[in-house]
Amino acid sequence: METKPSVYQFNISYLSDYQLYWLNYELSTRCSKTELEVIRREHNLCKLIIHKSMLSLNDIQLILKENQIVFELTNERNI
């Protein structure tokens, strides 16, 4: 069974540069084609978009939790 890449969108209440560095590192080491996009908004709010991910939603949520990132899933779709 072939898995299709997915796009995940999360709302993040705060994302430091340090957290972003490690998040990017962990995602890219587990799935090299994964792309990360961060849209910063006012009052430290961010939208985190993970493109071309072959990782499961559970894997991504675990990585976010390991990096102490508080998140809310807003959208998930297959490419």
C-alpha cells in the first residue's frame, strides 16, 4: 500500500527560533522531503504548515509535543 504525502496545518500559540530549528531538524531527519512553513501573526500566534509529509499525523504530533510546542490541528489533507 502506497502512502500519499499530506499537508498538515496547526495553530501555534508561541514558537521560538530554537523550537523551530529543532522541529525542522527532526522533521527533515525522519522524512527528508518534508517542507515546513511558518506564518507569524500578531501576539506570538503562528500558523505552522507541514508540506509533503510522509509522516503520520501521530508522528508529527509527537514531534511537536517533544519540542514543547502547544498546537491545535486546523487542517489535514492529502496531496
